[in-house]
Amino acid sequence: MELKYVGPKPIISHTGIEFDNNKEDKYVYLNIAVQLIKALDHDYFEDKIYTYEASTKRLDNKELFDELKKICPNINTLMEKQNHDIEEEIEHNLKRAQENTVLSEENKEVLYNNINIMHDYLIQRSINKSVYYCVIYALADMLKKDHINYIVAPLFQKFAHVLHSVQGSLKRQKTPLDTAMEIFKKDDGLFVKLKVISR
């Protein structure tokens, strides 16, 4: 099992396969999430502001996986479980396609075949998503444990997406943290700030 990019969310039906470009594969956010973990993973001193050069080079697949193993030590188990879960879901959907009482025999066969065609794609997307959320939970835990008050990042879509995911994770904690996200301009650049309001 490996991590690799596959693409946006597929919409599978008896008429064909389309892709929802608004639901990108979580793999595209892994490099940014890992960069943020690396930027935050050090000792902190009160009232000191820490900066990290966000323009560091992208990690290749092997480097990325090595970093992910440090962040999510159970990554292989996580990937295997996700593989098993999505396999079951695909089998369920194949069975439903065969038992569909609304579609004609020809349309049922087309739907069944379309699900089969997307089998590996669906599994990879699901694995990528589970690993992404493992990193997001680690990031949220780091903010909480190290009492980090805020993170500022360039307002690029990938940074904003990752910070939004972290915000969601902080809200779902056993003891939820109030957060706010804001966009601001500084030195002719746009930035996004995730701020922890209450602990």
C-alpha cells in the first residue's frame, strides 16, 4: 500500500463517471500539513514569535511517507483498516447496483462496471483521506498541548484548507477549543490566521 495522488471525488452513476473538482484528493494537502507540523515541532518560550519559511521544497513520495510515519506511527495499520473499510463499502455498492429495481438490466450492468472501474481510485482516495486526518489531528493536538495561540500562513488555497481542517478538529476535541480564522493583508501579501480564542 502506498500514498499517491489520484484526483477529485468521482460521481459514479449508470450514465457514466464524472468528477467533482470542488472535492480534491486530500493527498494534495499532505505536504502542507507536514510542513506545518515541522514548523511547529520545537520547544516554545513565552511571548516569542516563531517563523518558518513556507517556500521550502516539496517532499517527494518517499520523504513524505517517512515524515508521515513520524507523525502517525500507526500509519500502516491505519491504511490497512481504511483499505478494508472501503472494500466493504464498494462491495455493498456493487450489490446494490445488481439489486436495483429502478434501473434496466443494461443500466444496472453499466453502473456495476463503472463502480468496478473506479475500485482502485476509490480505495486510494479513501486511504489518502484517512492519513490526511491523522496529520490534522496531530496538528490540532500540538496547538493544544503547546498552547500555541495562532498560526499565520500565506493565503494560498492549500494552507487555508489545512488550517480550516485543523479548526474543525479543535472544535471536535473532547474539550473543544474556540477558534477564529481571519484573512488580512500585510506587505502587499494576503495571509490567513488561525487563532485559538479560548482553551
